[in-house]
Amino acid sequence: MSEKHELLDEVDSVITNKKSLDFNYFLYIVFSLLFVAMFAFPKIYITQQIYYKSREIAKLKIEYETLKEENRLISASVESIKFKNQILDTLF
């Protein structure tokens, strides 16, 4: 029985070439991850900045539209007051 196992172990060692994970392989993986991160993180940062700037622009655009509408209402109110003053001035 043990001869059988020894024979199978020897055949297994010949057929399957076991590759150990050495320090060079570890460095290769680390440098690969750093290379990917070098391109991924700036893209993430830039897209975040674009998102926040677009939110600020949208907020300012809403404020601009609101102020434009208020200006229109105030201008209409001023015109109404001018009209009333002109009519009252002509009556007296």
C-alpha cells in the first residue's frame, strides 16, 4: 500500500509542476495593482469634481431663474406704481 502511494506521489510530482509563489511574483502583483490604481484614482477624482461642479452650476442656475422671475415681478410692480402716479398726478 505504501509503495502505491510513493509511486503515485512520484508520478504526481512529475506530471504537475508545482510553482511556488516567490517574492518576484508578489512584486509583480503589487506593481500591477499600483499601475491600475495610478489610472483609476485620477479618473474617479475628476468625475467626482465634475459631479460637484455640475451640482453647483445647477444650484446657481435655479437661483438665477428665481432672481430673473423676481425682477420681472418687481418691474411689473414698478410699472404699476408709475402708472398710478401718472394718473393721480393728472387728476390733481
